[in-house]
Amino acid sequence: MKQRLLNLPYKWLIFTVTATGTFMGTLDGGIVNIALPSIAKQFNADIESIQAVVSIYLLAVTCFLPVFGKLSDMYSRKKLYLGGFFMFGVGSVMCSLATSLPMLIVARAVQGLSSSAMMANSQAIIAKAFSGKDRGRALGGIGAVVALGSLGGPAVGGFLIQHFGWPSVFWVNVPVCAIGIWRGLQIIPRFNPKAKMKMDKWGAAFFIVACFSFLYALNEGPNKHWSSPLILSSFAVAVLFFGLFYYREKVSKTPFIGLSIFKIPAISYGYAVAVLGFMAIFTNSVLFPFYATDILHVDPVKIGLLMLPFPVALAVSSPLSGLLSERYPARLITTIGLGLAVTGLVMFSFMDETTSFFYIALAQLITGCGSGTFQVPNNNTVISAAPRNKVGIVSSVNALARNAGMIMGIALSVAVYAFVQNHLAAGGANAQDAFLGGYRAAMLFGAAVAVAGGILSAKRD
């Protein structure tokens, strides 16, 4: 269906379907973070090992985003999006039935691959259905849905874990998938491309190997040691295949991504700011539940409540920043958002065993405001600058930048935490002081990354 035939009410019906997928993905993410201590306890895993439950999901999402983005520019976005919905449900059932940590990690990889198909298409569907100021509002609405999913995740996850155990948290995805597929079949247009396009399979293969090797090494470095042969080999493979990918992009008649999109300043700056922004915000995603469990000694329900202010702030700030982006330059709003993120992360770095719940809630609130404020105008800038025949690949690389930032934020924050914690423990510090020292260092690292993102954001046009 052509874009001009989409009246406003129908556009918002399309929005509800993409919002359903977004809600499910963020709900699942919030629930899994709450479940990490329980999963670690059952499988007798430490923080460095259990982070793979989160990271393998992001790894699978990130490596295949450009593939599904390219496919969405070639074939039906509707089929790819709904196919992702179906497989996400299958992966959720696999997660709930896992009886070992490796089985759970494999199931999470299936979820990640499925989510990649949805993520690569959701922003492209929004971009095709909405234009002008409506696009900013739609993206702001998606940001609010992200917040609602994040809001429900800790509360629902805490209740389910407390009463039914961690496997129950994955079952909630199944009915959401069923509803999303049912409504998607009825509402989403085909949005078939007008021009025939081809995928450079060699370019795609080189990119996947390079991306996986780099992110795997980054993720596993804290656990397997940075100087181990496996990690060094993975980095070497990443460098080799990134080189092959770059060469292939230059000589191919039908390049996989098309490096010309990076010559558009709005896109290249937007990608860089996305990486740094999400990297900073996700430095606290894995470590905070362990801080609440091991230092504050609170149960899963209270952990969920302590994390609640973040998505509440996200729900308010996302649509507001979408409206503000219609009147003010994106760089201004994005820079303010990252400044708020710096403030929140610095506040986290001062926490200890005596920190009040009010202080924690305030830090979560400020960080959540920063996240919502920077995301929407940054996304809108990137999507609006995309050439018409490359909306799918541009939006998927934007999602790749976001997820790469998440993975790097988790991996590097855990690495900073582990380095400082081990150093303090070796120096004679008790377990609590060693944990807090590592946690504070990780939060300050996140704040520094947010500062870098803010500086870069302020410099763009």
C-alpha cells in the first residue's frame, strides 16, 4: 500500500502492531535482568558467566540486523516482521524449558535472532507509514512503549520469580507473540519494494563473522581473560574479516550495506552517538541487580521496585522529546539527554550498603530521563536522512549501533568491575568493599562514555 493512501488512523493501527513487538522485547529484557541472580543461583554461575544470558541475545540481534534490514529492502517487511514474532515465541518456550546454562544460552540466541528480524523492520515500517512531524511523534510513542515494557518487566518479573520461579518469566511472551501475529496479519501492509535489489552474500558473510568475532571477544574478555589465545584470536579474526568486508563493499556492484550512507553526516553522527549513549546507559543493567541482591539484600520484588523509576522516566521523556524534536535541533535535545545520563551514573557511583531507596530511585529517574531524551531525536535524525531505497538498511544499522552499544556497555562495565574488584580483594578488602569498589568504577566509566557521547552530539549540525 502506498504511503499516500495511509490515512492517520490507519497509520496508528500499524503503529500498534510494531508497538506490540517493541513492548514484548523490552518486557522480556527487563524480566531477564531481574531473573539473573535466580538463574545464577540455580546453575551455580558467577556474574562473568551469567552475563552471557543477556549478551548472547544482544550478540545474535546485532550480528544479523543488517541482514534482515537488507532483506526488508528486497522483500516483504510484513513477512519478515511476523516471522520474527513467531520464532521469538518458539525461543521463549525453549528458554522456559532449559535445564542447564548452555541450553538457556542457545535458547536466548534463538530469541535474539528472531528479535533481529523484528527490530530491523519496525523502524522501517514506521518510517514508511509516517512522515514529517508525525514520524517524530510515532518514534516518541515507540520510546514510550519501550518504557512501558521496561516498566512492566521488573514488576511482572519480580512477582513471577517470587511465586513461580525464573522459567515462568519466559512464558509471558507466548500470548504477546500470538496477539502480535494475529493483528499483524490483518493490519501491516506489504510495503513491497519497487526496484529489484540483490544481496551481496559474501559481504554479508564477512560482516557477520567480523561482527560476531569482535563482540564475542569483547563480551568474553572479562571471563576468559583478555590475553587468552581465544580472545586474541577472536580479535584477530574480527580485524581480518572487517578488512575483507571493507574491500568487498568497495568492489561489489551490489554492496551489502553501501558505505555511502556513512557519508551523510546526520547518519554517521547519529550512529556514533547511539553507540556511546547506549553503551553508557547499559553499564548498570547487569550490575545493579547484583548490587541490590548482594549489598542491600533485597528480594526480587523489591529489586523490581528499585528499577521501576527508570522506565517511568523513560515513558514520560520519550514522547516529550519526540515533540520537542519538532521545534528544536536534535543535537540540543540529545546532548541534554546524555548530560542527564552522566548525572544519574555519577549518582550510582556514590552508592553503598547504607544508600536509601529514595536516593536509588532518584538516580534511576534521572538516568531514565536521560535515556528517553537522547534516543528519540537521535533516531528521528538518522531515519529522516536515509535515502528512500535504503530505509531498511539504514534503520537496521541504527539498531545495530544501539545493540552494539548495549553489548559493549555490559561487557566493558563488567570488565571494569571485575578488574577493580579483584584488585581490591587481592589487597585484603572484604567481599562487600571489593564489590562496591568495582561497582563504583564501572559507573564512573559509564559516566565518562556518556560525556564523550554528549560532546560528539553537541558538535554535529
